[in-house]
Amino acid sequence: MKLNKIMMAAMLTFGAVSMVNAAGNQGGGSVTFTGSIIDAPCSIQPGDTNQTVNLGQVSNTQLANGGSSTPENFEIKLQGCTITTAKTVTTTFTGMEGANGLLGMTGTAKGASIAITDGTGGVVKLNQASKPQGLQNDNNTISFSAYLVGDGKEAGEGGKDIPIVPGDFKSVANFTLAYQ
């Protein structure tokens, strides 16, 4: 009889332990944290270092003869700025160059490039700094727009219109901030 009571207690204990173990493992995973520490008077807001701007579905006839699409706005938000050492910031975009110093495209679409403009509407050419934008303490927003531009005509006298070939495209522009 004592043996049965001991066996019964052992069975209940093992059953309870296995239920606790099963209940404790109902899914899991991991969280990876990334970032960098930079030597600058401002931090770039998380989420603004890598962005996607959808330029939409644009008619090839709209881009013919150097035509353009509707600009799409995007921003780089700065936070925690301390302007004791720098009062302005410029932005330089780099990437694959298309026509006229604009951003080129990869994919099946051809005959157009991507123009990036600053907050005043001035075109920011690749590998050239934008106009300086004034900074204030704490948070700042640097505003830009991007749009498609038809590449126009081939170089030289009597150049032919560069055909706009429909298709999908993608382009990556990296940016670098410089504080003055």
C-alpha cells in the first residue's frame, strides 16, 4: 500500500512538472537591436535612415519630351540637436547616376531618371551638397521631394527623343549629412 502511495505521488509530481514545462513554452523568438553612435550634433530619427518612397504608376506619355511626374515628399527627421558647434546641415545624395546628374534607375523601365528636390524646390544633383538648412536646438525636419523626369533628347544637334519604355524600376539613393 505504501508503494502505491509513493508511486501515485511520483506520478502526480512528474505530471505537474511536465504541464508547467509545456505551459511555459508557448512560443518565443528573439529581438535584435541595431544602430550606431555617430559624431554629430543631431541624431537621425529611427526609421528615417532607410526609407521607401513610392513614385506611383506614371504614364509614359506624361514623361515624354522631358515631362515629369507629381512630386512625392519625404523627410529626414533629426532629434536631440545641440547647435553649439554647428548651425546648418547639408545633405548629399549618392547613387547610380542617370541623365543630367539625376538618380538613375534599374529595372525594365527606361528613359527616365529621378529628380530629388530640397524644401525650396531646388534640384539636388547627385554627389553635390544641398543648400544649407538652418538648425535649431532639439528636433528638426529636412524636407525633400522626388519625382520622375523623362530623359528628353539624345545629346548633340538634332538629337532624337529618348523613348520612355514602360516597366518597373527601382533605385537607391544613399544620403550623407554634413554639419557646418
